[in-house]
Amino acid sequence: MESFWVDPRSRAALQAAEWRLTGRTADALLMDRIATRPQAEWLNGPASRAVVRARTSAAARQGRTAVLVAYYIPHRDCGSYSGGGAWNAAGYRKWVDEFATGLGDRDAYVIVEPDAVAQTVAGCSSVVAEDRYALLAYAVDRLKRQPGTRVYLDAGNSAWLPDTSKLVEPLTRSGVARADGFALNVSNFQTDAASSAYGNRLSAALGGKHFVIDTSRNGNGPYTGTDSWCNPPGRALGTPPTTATGAPLIDAYLWIKRPGESDGTCRGGPTAGQWWPSYALELARNTRNTRNARG
């Protein structure tokens, strides 16, 4: 069974330490529910090699595996809350090369470009589909050259494009056949059961590809109100990260979205990716057990 690396200086860990120093012991114990779990490191800025090397090296020293997210595709998030990315295709390919060099031969799970395929299928007018799929295929192929790297191409979530047939050709053109599989529910809240059923259908159409599921915040399932994807209230932590999934096609449950980091400036949140301790505390406080996420 794979053992994933826990960052001892994550935002959650630092928050728990701060609260202990200021006497907020009960809140610190709740924050430990996040701080003690392995979470993905998102690479979303112009320099990737040094951070990738540092994270994978720290994990290797403990005999563990780092989980990383490549998130720098041009026109990222179709210019929404998490907009940004490389200026052009050449810049992106260079960035991927640097990322791969940082990996070396150390073990890592890499999630490739959350939302990039599904957003294109859903109709992002700022991208040319053929160009984007070619860049994703480049990323998959380059990262797979690293001997210890497992690569999962993001495929959205079960509520975004319910008809899995719409994803088959785009994922294929994006190199999923050469990846270890695809990723589902990144930064979303769909239950493990819904993601598993969706993943099984998509896998069948892709020749039996395996997949991973982001369970970081799906303990209470999806929110039913407006903007259900953006800092919804009442959510909870989900199944802790593990490769012991009990399902032959699910390689791992992972905390890809880092619990407590904002989805964007909605519902009073800070900018996307920024630490929001009150939201993190709510996620931890609402977590009763891990079975909620499976139903």
C-alpha cells in the first residue's frame, strides 16, 4: 500500500501550531484533522523545478510518495477565479520539462491540469481545443518519462458533464491512454459513490483505465444551493487519502484540493488558493466519520 507524504509545514499545520500557542487548543485539535493528512502540492507559478524537487526529496527521505498538481496550462480556468497559466504553448512545454526534471526518479503522483479538458468540452471560448489537447498530451508523455511518476489526467466531476461519452475523444486526444489513468472530483464535492460510478462508466469507454478521486471535502456530499462549487457552506472532510480503496479501478482516494484553501472570492472568501482558516475549521468541525463520503 502506498504511503503518501504529509507536509509538516502545511498551512493547516502552521495554523494548528499557532492556535496552540494562543490557547485555542480545541480548535487546534480540529485543525489536526487536516494537518495530519497528506495533501497535494499545487504547482501553479512560473517556476516548478525547485519546488517539485524539494517536495519529492522530502517524501523520499521518509520512504513516502509526494502528490503534485500540474496547474499552469495557458488560459487556465478560462480566466475565472483561478485564471493565469503560461503565456503560450512554448512556455508551457518548457514549464513541463522543468517539472519533469524536478521529479527525477523519485516517486510521485501527478494530477495533470484540473478542469482543462472538461472546461474545453463545456465551451471555453478562449482556447482552441486542438491546441489545448496537444499540450496536455505533451505533459502526460513528458511526465511519464520519469520512472517513479504516476500520471492522472483530470476529467472533471460527475455533475459537470454527466454524459461521459463527451469526454472520451477529448481525453484520448489529451493522452489519457498513455497516462496511468484519470482524476475525478478535483476541488469538488461529489460523493465517493457518485464519482466511483461515473469513473467506472468512463473507464469502460477508455479501455479500462484506472482513476483517482479527490475526497478532500466531500464528506457531506455536494451543496444544493447556487454556486455549489465555490466555498459552499456545511461541507466536511471526506475519506482520508489511501490506496486501499477496495475497488479494482480506483487507484487512490487523495486530498488533491487542500482543505481550507479558498475556491475564489465568493461567500466572503479570499482569492482562489489562499488559506482561509475559518473555512478550514468548519470543514474539520463538520467531519463526523468517513462513511458519509461513500454514500
